[in-house]
Amino acid sequence: RADSLAERFRDKTWYGDVNPSWAGETNVFTYENKTPTGNEYIIVDPVKKSRKEAFSKEKLARKMSEISDTLIKPGKLPIRRVVFNEDLKSFTFTWKEVEWTCRLPSYKLESGERVRNNRRGSRGWAWGSRDELSNEPVTSPDNEWEAYIEDYNVHIKNKETGESYRLSYDGGTGFYYSSYMLWSPDSRRLLAYKVKPAEKHMIHYIESSPDDQLQPKHHVYEYAKPGDALPQHFPQLFDISGRSHIKLDESIIPNQYSLGRYRWSRDSKSLSYEYNKRGHQTYRIIRIDAETGEQKIIVNEEAETFIDYSGKKYRYDVNDGKEIIWASERDGWNHLYLYDGLRGRVKNQITKGEWVVRDVEYVDTLERKIIFMASGKEEGDPYFINYYTVNFDGSGLRRLTEGYGTHRAFFSPDRKYFVDTWSSVSTPPVAVLRKTAGGAEVMKLEEADISDLLASGWRAPEVFVSKGRDGKTDIWGIIIRPMDFDPAKKYPVIEYIYAGPHSSFVPKAFRPYFGNMHSLAELGFIIVQIDGMGTSNRSKAFHDVCYKNIKDAGFPDRIKWIKAGAEKYPEMDISSVGIYGTSAGGQNSTGALLFHPGFYKVAVSSCGCHDNRMDKIWWNEQWMGWPVGPEYAESSNVENAHRLEGKLLLINGEMDDNVDPASTVQVVDALVKAGKDFDYLFIPGMRHSSGGDYGEHKRRDFFVRHLLGIDPPEWKLFDERE
């Protein structure tokens, strides 16, 4: 039954997935609509307020059947990505990985290019630094010059005469010029930068069971970890006509984590770049005077804990950088500020209040308006996203979306209209068309029908709220019960955890099937998922709980939440609480048994980053700080393995390309040395994963055995029954 849920709940939600495709630069759009009798294709004209069938499915099916020599049913057209041409006289679609054009009204079909398959296989290695000497020569905008590196220094060559000139003399082995350079728009100056490289941290893999050969393979990859030295970059300017080197002050950019986002002004008089200081407590926009090389700090963002540069940073340059729209948590909440981009001062705060700007959709520089996404401003769930508009000076703040739930908006090319779809985990999607100017509803598009889903036995997750550790802050989560739930019975509770500080993770939008949470519940458990303190998308104080303290993982809030749930629902047996998670959730779930064994009894942890010193540099230094201090050891599951109580299953992928697999192996080593009883599943060839089908089955068995007290039946029995 657990295995059947994905199929059982599939194709039981109708009219609920409106994803518009705009016809060229017009306001007309189409979308595919799933109905009980098959898929239909709708075309909407906002100006005419019309909604009708986009084309004849019967005629298209007949033409496609003729071409393929197979019967194609109108209600099950095997097509994707329907997009109308701007004149509405033809549309394109994908069929058999080829883009086809259908001419109207004849329905003549013309085959086009093969569509590239964007499905990701092996993603390659994500963590290596760029080879700074590998770039091709860089041509100036006027096509007169090429800039290149020779003997670690900057040279230019006249493309017409072939004459070359050396511009720098201070590059050499160990401190050289990068081949990635940026010309000014007028071709009179060249930005280059010197690189002081750092020794690379390499990790080694033995692929024991490769598909293409008998013998194992050895792989080596670059993978910087917390505390490792990083390359340092130092911008330099060169004047082409004078063949001169304009040296810049290096003292204002010490201990770099990164430099980047170099931008020339359109008049070539200045350029800017961004500086992220190691430790992530200082982030700056710096402007360089191209004539003198003088540098001025335009934005100076500072924090006592961390700046969430990877999740909340936003910058938009207005009028060639004369003004800058910038996101900051300096007042305790993530908001937008308008900067004077020349003088380097705040002109005004654009948004303000105890709520969070989540992202910016569009900046209208002519009307001086911003369309943005935010959460927490309206009553109810503080994670629900709504869309708003506001003027640059902070006036005219207006909500554009209505309806209780989390919203997703799709804007027309000219931003005059948008499709607004909203839902919650327990309420199905509603889609309407709105005008952007004010958010007025133009017409209702769809309201999902889940009657067939309910008839299949589906139970909606329940949203539950309780107070956190401080007795004041609301902590939000969901409860998932089995389909045959009986309130007179007792059910062990299992928490699905992912407490990564980079976001929040409890689902907010409607889905018929929440993966292994629904399936695991079906075995006789109540499943919960919670966003505790230390995760993102609330106040800065809420987020700061994680700083140098990842082992906290919001557990004081989670435990209070589960206890509050059990007070309301006695069927929740909190004498038998399990927990599982992957990656950061793998670290968290093992940590539950190490740091809170009085509450959590059973854990399954997949591909965990169990010691933050062993994991990728950017993620861990952002939350745990730099230099690497004793707090890393305090949060380490390796250092604290001797504390283990309860039942633990560790799952690890041999070829994990996200978290060094040795992170889990070191936990295994520490547990063995401490004489602890535990289980370990090592999966050859597996990358970063929850364990795949095999790992999922072992996870279910582990919880059934240790929380229900039942020995799972032999797998072979299921095969015979099938």
C-alpha cells in the first residue's frame, strides 16, 4: 500500500495546474488543462476577457496520427510546451523530442529542430575553482584590440597591425594575472586582476563497481572545505592609449571570500565590484574611478553574526548605477533600500515592517516602482508568499494577490497582466488573471477539483502551529496521517527533518503526494515536518539561532511542537519518536540521538554532513563562521558520537558529489571506537541521495522494526505475491 500511493494519487487532481505560455510579446497566453476526460488547451486574451479552446484537439490528433501511423487520441495528445506565435496563426509544440509547428487553420505540421534533453545526468563537479589562465583572448568593444596573458602578465595586440604591447610587469608564478578581463565600453581601459592562488583541497574517490569496466576507478576532485586557504584577487586597471598601469589599493579588500560582479559604467568613467569578506560579516559594493584608480565603498553591509549573501542578497542598478536597490537585514527583517550609488549613502528604506522580502520580480525604472514577493505581512502562515508593488521612495505599498495560501505569479511580457495561482497543503490551487496595476481580478481561470483524489482515500496534511522555545514565537509545521487513520489508536511519530539554515522547508503549496512522508505514514506512523528556529525566511533573530551552532537545528522548538501536537492529538505516541533526513537533514537526524536522546529514539540518516569541517566551504563557513573555531567540534556528530543512544541507521553513497562520503565514514569510525551499536548501509556508485529505492526500503524496515516492534516480512514474499 505504501508503494502504491504515488500511482494511486496520480492524475486525480483536475484543473489545478495553470502554467501560462505567452504568445510572443503580447498579453495573450495559453495553458494546458488536465480534465477528467483528457487534456485541453486554453487560450486567453486579457484585453477581450476571452477564454476558449486554443485549437481543435481532434484535428491535431488526426494530423499527428497520419504522420506517426498510429492512433493518437485527442484527449491524450503526447505534446508539451505549446506556445502560440505572436500573430496567433501558428503554434509550436514538442513531440518525440522534436519541435513542431502547426499552421492554422490548415493544421499543417512542420517538423523543426530536435529539442535538447535538459534532464541532468552526472552534473560534473560543482566545487572546483576556475582555471584563471584558460580564457581565450578578450576583444575590445571597438574590435581594435585583443587582451591576453603571456608569461603571467597582461598584453594587448592590435588586431589590424599585429603589433603587441606589454601592459604589466608585476605578474609571475604564484601571483599572476587572470586571463578573464573586462574592457571598458569605450575600449580605452582594461580591467584585469592579479590572482594569488591557494593550495587546492582534493578529495579522492574509489568507484568500486563502475558500469563500464571490472576494475575500480580512482577519481580526484577539488573541494574546498572550511578553513582552507582561498585564492585572492586584486583588481588592476590599464590605460590603453598611455600603455599605463593604474594600480589600486589592495588594503580595502583583505581576507576575501570572493570578489566579483564587475561592472563598467556606460560612460566608462567608473566600474564597480562586490567584495565578500571571509567570515561573511562584511559585504561591500566598491566603485573605482577609472581615471585615478581611487576606490569608494558605496554599500557597506555588516553583521555581528552572518550576512545571508547566498539567500537574500539582491542588487539592482538604476540609471547606470546612479542609484542602487539593495536588500538588507540591518533592521532585523529582510527589506529593500534605495542607495545613492555615487555618494554611497542610503536615500531611503523602501520596505519596512516585521515581514520579509523574499525576492524582486521586476523593477520599473520609468515609473520608479518595484514588484516584489514577500511573506509574513498578512495574517496567518508567515511563510505564504504574496506579491506587492511599492514606489522607490517607499510610498504606495500595495498587495497585488488575494486568497489565503502561497502565491505564484506569471507576468505578461509587458507586465500589464499576471496569472496568479495560489494554494496551501490542504487547499487545492485556484488560478485567476489579474491586472498588475492594482491587482484587480480580470477573470477566473481555474479552480482545482480534487473529488477523485478524495475518493481515492487521500487525506490532506494538517497545518499545526505551536509556540517555540521562547514561549512567544509561532513554529509552523504539518502532520501527515495514514489513509486508514483511527483516532482511537496510538501511532509512533516520525519527523522528517531538514534544518539547513539557507531556507525554510515545510511545504506550503498543494501537492497530492509528499513523497516518502505519505508512504512512510501508510506503514502505521504519523509523520511531521517542522521549521524550527535557525532556518530562514523569518526574522534575523529567528535565523541567527543557527550561528556557530548548527547542532541546535531548532530541536528545542521541534520537541515543544511535537509535545503540543500530542496534547491536542492523543493518538500521537511521543514515547516512540523517530526522525530521518538527508544531507543537512542527515546531520540533524543523527544529532537528534546524540543531543536529545531522551526524546528521539530511532534515526535514519542519509549522506549527512556530520562534521561541518568536512563539508563544502561556502555553506558551512556562512553559518559556522571563520576562522574555524571550537564550535565546529561542538556541533560535530563525529566528536559527539560517544553520546549515541537509541537506534541509528546511517546510509552513505560511495560517490556522493555534494558531501564528502568520508563525513559519514568518520561517524562510523567514531561509533565503532566508542563501542556503540548501530546499522550502516553503504551503496556503491550512489551520489548524493536519500538512498534510492533500496535505501527507502531499508529505512521503512528500520522504523517498522524499532518503532512498531514488528519484524518486516521477507522482501521475497512481496515478489511472489506480485
